[in-house]
Amino acid sequence: MVVVVSLGNSSLLASRIARGLGSKCKVVRVKVGAFPDRDMLMRYLGDVRRQEVILVQSFQPNPQKSLSLIQFAALGAKQLGAKSVTLVAPYLAYMRQDKMFNPGEVISARVMAKVLGVCVDKLITVDPHLHRVRRMKDLFGSMDARAISANPLIGEYVKKKFRNVVVVGPDWESFQWAREVASICGSECTVFEKTRYSSRNVKVKMMKQVDMKGKNVVIVDDIISTGHTVIEAAKKSWSLGAKTVRCIGVHGLFAENAISKLKRSGKLTEVISCNTIVHPSNKIDVSGIIVKELKRRKKSSKK
Ligand code: R5P
């Protein structure tokens, strides 16, 4: 039997995954409380002995708390006799700090990978920020860690909803998403070159010339955090004659109330995200691709 456990950040997604996995799957709730001194007290409200436990938890909101809940829930499930623990982290945090940018900085991506490596057996995540580290294997070593992509879903969404589209990757890193999305929806694609002066100050310029006059521009990025990247890309698209400018983020972090900033900027016709992080802008559901991956793994582990 497979047991799906939500740790709070992705409850709706967890129920959809459980439904998608069908009758051989049950949902078990976990109660998270605290002692008077605030030590965490976690309790499984159902039996996980000899079960394959699937923990579902996005790392947003609150990446630190999410990581510690995952550690307790994963190691706790094993204490209680679970056969295996798979973490489904639709959004995996800490991936952007993948090198030491300043002396003395901790490489968070490596720490996170080590921590997960000791508590979960398998990891499935959606479009992790693989940039300088290119493959999951380079970060997670021998652990069974798999990245799946929301690109096909985004491509189909754009194809169904909009016409006369130009897909824009606001920087080189996002070009991998933009190019695939454009090829699925059969539209033109370009990439901007981004210079980041600080966390909150970026500038972009167009590298590959594409006619944007009268076009419906769709900016595609893996992460929308403070929103500055998207705002600058939108400004540039309007200045090149775009008719509408939308953005689609796989992971809508919307840090520091970025969603209000995006609205106030008046530069975005619409802001759309996948449901890897719960947000009112969620329009693209990733539960189907996660279920498909879980089923694929189950099949291949039986062979
Ligand atoms: C950068 O490497 C990512 O792909 C995103 O472009 C970036 O994280 C967006 O950040 P912000 O919204 O803060 O500009």
C-alpha cells in the first residue's frame, strides 16, 4: 500500500496525487504540535508500517520550516516502520545558492541535498533551478532524485489560450523553458540578456531579434521571486510594440509581496503560475505529471 502524507504546504496537490494513484493508496494525516518549550511534536494519525510513504511538501512558504518538517516526517516514518519514503517537493528551495558567491557563504544547494539524502529514499521535483549544477545527479549523487518538467503543460496551456504569440525567456537560464514551450505551441521565441546588479535590480536587452509588434508576448521563467526580472522583460516587450504581455512562472514565489508590485507596475496583462506553490495565480496543475512519474517508477521498480 502507498501512503500519501501532506505536510501542509501542498494539501490540495497531495489529495489530487492520492486520487490519481487510485485505490491502492491511502491518505494519512500528520499532526504537528509543540511542547511548551516549542520542541516539535509530530504524530502520524494512521499506520505507516511496511508502507511506501509519499511525503508531499512544497518548500514554499517558509523553506526552513519545510525542510525541518520533511526531516522529522521522513525519519519519523522510518522509525514507525515505513518501507520507503519518497519526497514529492513540487518546488525545491535552496537551488539558486549553488556556489559560493562571496567568501564564507554556505553553498545551500549542497547542504539541502545532503540533508535530504539522509532522510528520504527518493525525490521527485518539478523544474528545479539547475543552472551551474546541471544534473540532479551532480547534487544528489547516488540518491534517486528525479526532476520532471512542467514545460509540456505550459506549452499546451499557451497553445489553447492565446494566438499570435511570441515566447520570451527573460534570461539565458530561462531559455531552456521558453524554447520548449515555444516549440510546443508553435510560436516564435526569443531570449533577453539579463544583467543582475542586485537581488532587486536587473536590466534586460533582446539578443535574438524577433518582431513583437502586435504580438501577444508570454514571458516564461522557472521562478518569479521579487518580480524584477519579469517587470524588466515586460517593459522591454511593450517598448518593442507588444499587444499584450503575460508571464508564466513554474514557481510563483512572489517574495516581498511581488504580486502587488507586478500589478502596480501596470506592465503585465496577466500573471500565471503552476500549482507547485499555492497562490491565486495558479492556473496550471502539475498533479498529473507527478502521478505519471510515480506510476512510472513503481512499474520500473517491479521489473
Ligand atoms: C534566475 O536565475 C531565475 O531563473 C529567475 O529569473 C529569478 O529567480 C527571478 O528572480 P526575480 O523575480 O527576483 O527577479
